[in-house]
Amino acid sequence: MAIRDAFDAARRQLQDYARKQRNKVKRHEPPLHGRISKLVPLEDFGKIESSDGKEIYFHRNSVVDADFDSLAIGNDVRYVEEAGDEGPQASTVYIIGKHHIVD
């Protein structure tokens, strides 16, 4: 059993090495992040300033795991961006807590 496990481990290492050589390694993109720069509660939307300076629209219904009414300007957020009718918009917005690290 020990010999079989050793050969299985060696096979996995060789497969990993071969994938690296062929550039077939999966790369995970870090989530987009920014800060809330504008809130318009009466019209149920806000804006996010992305890390590269773009303004991203988001609707009240896009906020996940938080209440839109508890948001404040300056809150750090992660979001999923998509093309909207009038420019980029966030389809999903997550509030980043003070203990979360952003890559």
C-alpha cells in the first residue's frame, strides 16, 4: 500500500509538471473590488468607484448578504461587473468586512 501511494503521488506530481509545461494551469482572477462612492436611497441605486477609478452602477437588489439601507459611502465592496444599457454595472455586490483581505 505504501508503494502504491508513493507511485500515485509521483504520478500526480508529473501530471502537474506537464500541465505547467503546456501552460494548462487554471488561473483564478481575483474578485473586482472598490468603494461605494454614491448612494441614492430614494431611487434604489448607488455607485462604486473601482480600484482603477471607473464608476460602476449598482441597484438595491444587487446587494448580497447585507441591507442596502445599512450601506455607507466609503464601504469596501467586491462585485461582479457586467455591461448594462448605460455602461458598466454590478450585478452582485458583497460588502467586505474589516477582517477580509482584498488581493
